[in-house]
Amino acid sequence: MRMRRTRGARLPYGTLVAAAAAALLATLVTPAGAQPEPTGPSAVSGPATPSVRESRPVHSYADAIRESVWVDTGLDGDGDGRADRVAVDIVRPRETAATGRKIPVIMDASPYYACCGRGNEGQKKTYDADGNPVQFPLYYDNFFVPRGYAFAAVDLAGTNRSDGCDDVGGRSDVQSAKAVVDWLNGRASGYTSRTGDTRARATTWSAGNVGMIGKSWDGTVANGVAATGVEGLKTIVPIGAISSWYDYFHSQGAPLYNANPSWLSEYVNSPEARARCGAVQDRVAAGTPYSGDWTRAWTERDHVRNAGKVKASVFVVHGQQDLNVRANQFGQWWDALAAHGVERKIWLSQTGHVDPFDFRRADWVRTLHRWFDHHLLGYENGIDREPVADIERAPDRWTTDRHWPPRATTSTTLRPAPGAAAGPGVLGRAPAAPGSTATFTDDPGLGELDWAARIDSATPEKAGFVTRPLSRDLRIAGSSKVTVTATPSTATAHLSAVLVDLGPDTIRDYGAPGEGITTRTDRTCWGASTPGDSACFKETEARTTAVGYTVVSRGWADLGTWADPRRERPLTPGRAYTMTLDLAATDHVVPAGHRLALIVGGTDKDLLDPPSTTPTLTLDLARTWAELPLVGGPAAFAGATSGPYPTVPTPTAPPSLNGAEPPAAVTGPRLPGSGATR
């Protein structure tokens, strides 16, 4: 989500959009008033059945009402003495307005509509000479407005045409969108201009049922608004979204990248907001220290703590190899929602930071259509009785689960022990003998890929432990924990724990440009178009790579937070400390014939900033263990690590000894939306 210097050139989004728009006008724009069904790999709506209701494209997109409203947030973030107003661009059917029928609203609140663009083609909002909205980025408007929905695109405070200052996930971000939900339900004031007094009322056309959707920062705002418990928000669809901003910039005290969010507001704020928002940026910087200590600012930006207030259903989508908004973000959110009985659904892909529209397009639009029809229109279409989870097992190969994690999942303790010869140690159920140790020295120039590639060698930068080749498939589903007892040689030390599937495979190349997808030149159309807003988007396909191993999950921590996860303390060299590292949630099957590895190291290159010293750490293996959520529990592990095991076939083209390289952008600051698709 943060923009950093990258090894290669960044995608010129503005140039791409301009060229695409010119080509579209000549060939792909639907004539005014036409209402085509989407064209693509399969019809989105599917075969009609008398017993299942679904919204149909019966309204004119070309003739839809397009308007802008400024909603009073009740905050004065920029300190100019008046309440901030956020801009809301709305498109809704003219026919429902004419008959007085009230309709639901799909809303995407974003900081990106002017600075950076949305989607795989970097679309931005456009306006005519009078300031009226013309292009609404993405396909939500094209597809859903003809089906009787309104679409609202909200500029967060300080961005595009809104007042105030963006505060990177804080009160201003959340209130920017919550105020619009309130306005749609008649509880807040809206105006027809940014500074005028003419009221705009939504209750004449809005049914008050709101669904929020968005990827990355946008989805993060949806999480935050849901966590306020606001009335009228019926569902949210967070895609690759943050649930706690602290965990975006730090991991248990350890800084990830340049761990201070203040510069992000400078990036997304409008030019005029940049001139007035310096004090806000200073407050954000002061409240979010690089040390990783927990502050009130982090509490304000932690949505997980308020999961009990969520009244909306939640449809989570996340890439398991997302190294921008890492998978721990969805895992802790999912578990907190489950603890409070929130209705949920989840899709987990093998991609990095990618929208499902760009890795499973037809199925995604069909599913989203049914989800909104059910939760916003009240249609009984059965989606609430279907399997909760869709998991991508291999590129474009998906499975489903009635519950997630599956009910047969049990936390299983695995223990590292010394090996019989030089090389890796053993990972199994038996504890190591008292006094058994493993030692490594932090090397900031190496990371998880280097460690995994060298797993069968005794190298000084990591401690590795492996199972024997598995006789049966072994499935990990959920969040793992690794408890270590480590003695450092210096006053500061960072730890990384990584689970690795050792064996050849073909996976989505999440480290390549596109983070697991390749964008083609052909287009498919998903709704109706106008000359200024096409419903046609470039198709994509899976980008794959052959690998010798796959990183399954990872976690990081500053050993100085061993006693208090909210405050780092200096370590005493030579003293043993015990702490537990939380690993990112995952759903991965280690196939029969492969081995499962646990690796403990120091700085994970390109993913974790190094400590101020270069520590050597000695692990007490008798007091070190991993707790893995295994489907089938200890019995499944016992079955998979006994009996004969298959020989893993040699691939026709030898795989790389390395896994997929992390995206180049993780070597420098990133935006909450940079990657394959913002």
C-alpha cells in the first residue's frame, strides 16, 4: 500500500488510460440507451430460474442521473473554522427516480480517484466542463446501475474535491465514509456545492441500504465504517484490505519498510490540501513512532478491536501471497468477526495484491451480483446457504469449503529438534532433548527465499527444521504461531519465522509484474457504456512460474517486545527470552512427497527493516515450538509422516531452486493500493 522506489519502471497508468480511452471510443462504446448483458467467458447472470430472483439490466445507463453532493462530516480536520465536506459523485437510474422508488446504494470510498487511479487500468474520475461527473472508475456503476442500484464514489477528506485532510486510516478517513452512509439514511446534511447552503436530500431516492466495496485502502475504509456499527450499512466487501494499520507498518514491534504513515497523506491529498495539511501530517508522524510502540493513534486505526460492533455481513477477498497488505490482516479480522457471529464469506487466491475482477472475472461478477442482490435487495437467491470459502489451490483451480477454517481443523504442536547430520534439523511431534540449541546470525542481505533455497545446508543466517517427505497430503488452514526461546548477543534483535512447502510446483508468479496475472489486450464488457465511461476492460490470465519450494506463511517480531507487545525494551545480551510470533493466515496443502519446513531467521530481506545491531541468536529448541492449524489435527500429521511416501516426479523443465521473487515494489515505500491493481 505504500509507494517505494522500485527496481524497474512503474506502470504509466495515466498514459495507459488515455490510450485505452481513445481506442474504446471508436469500437467498444455501447450506443446511448443500449443495455447489453456482459460479454465474457460466461454470462454473468446465468440461466434464469423461476424460483430465484435476480436484478436485471432494465434501466438506461446512458440516461442515468449523474450528480455531485458534498456531505458534512462534522469534523474540521484542516482547522479552517468550518466543518469539512466530502465530495460524493453519484449515478442512479432515472426511471426509479421518476416513479419515486427508493433503491440501495453501492459505495466505494477512496483516496485514489484523482491522485492514482483505480483498477488494473488506473482509471480516474472525470468531469465535464461544468464539473458534472462523467467517468466513474471500475465497473460497479456500469453493471449495477442498470440493475436498479445507485453507485456512490466518495472522495476521502483532503482528496480530489473534498475538504479536510487525509489522516491515513484515522478518524477523518472513517468519518468521510460513515457520514455518507448517515446522509443516505437521512441522518447527515448534504449540499449541492462545496460551499453553498442548498441542501441535497438522499431520502427521496435512497432506500438506506448501503453496501461498501473496495480494494486495499478503499476496503480498509469499509472495514473501519463497519466497525462503527453504523445503521444502514448492510454489507461490506473488503478486497486486500487492512484491519489494523499498526500491523501494516509494524509486526509485533518490528518495522516493516519505512514504518511511518505520515507521508501517505501528502501523496493522496489534493494540491490545495497539501498546502493546508502540514499540521495533520505532523500529528500523524508524532503519533506513529518508528519504534513500533503502541500509541493512541494506533488504537484509533485498529478496527479489529471493534469487530463486536459490526452489523454488516462481510465478504473478504485476499491474496495469500500479498506482500503489500499481508495475509495477517484478513486472518485477524476474520477470526474477530467469527467470535462475534458476523455473517461472512471469503475468497483466498494465490495472487499478490490483485482484485478478483482480474483473476476470476466471470465468477467474481456473478458472485458479487448475487451477494448484493441478497444483502441490499433482500432477494432469496441461496448465496447465504452456499459454502463460505473459495480457495485457489493451483492457478485457476478452486475448491470450496462449507466452513473456514474447516471444522476438522485443530491446532497441532510441532517441535524442532537437531538433525542426525549436518544440515537442517527435524520438525516433528517429539520435543528436543533439554539443552539442544540452534544458532544463527542476522544477515539483512538475505531473506525467506534465500533461507528456503539453502534449507538442506547448514548456513549461518538461519535455523531450519524439516519433516520427512509426506506420505499423504497435509492441509494447513488458518493462522499459525511460533513460540521461540532465544538468547541474543546484542541489545536489539528481530526474528522471522517462515513455513515452507519444499517440493516442485507451478504457482502464480506473485513476484512478477502483475503479482500473478498478465494483462492481455482483448477486452470484455461488464454492463452498459457511454462515450465517457466504458464498461469494457482488458482481460487477464494467470502468470505462472515453476518453483522448487513455496513460502506458505510468514511472521516477524522485535524480540524486545517479548514482555509487552505494545512496547519495545532493550535486551540483555546473554539472557534468554521467550516470545510468540503470529504468522499470517493461510490455506495451503503440502502434497504427498513434499516436506514441510519451519525456518527461524533474523531480518527478512525486503520485508523487514533490520535492527540497529547484528545479533547472533541461540534458540533453546526444548522451549521452541510451532502451533499449526492442521485439518485433521495431530492424527493427520501422524498419518502424513508415517508409511511409504511417493517419489516426487522430476519436472520436464527443472524448476528454479528459488520461490517467486517478492514484488520489486516491496523494496521501497508502497501505496495502500500499489501492485497489480489499485
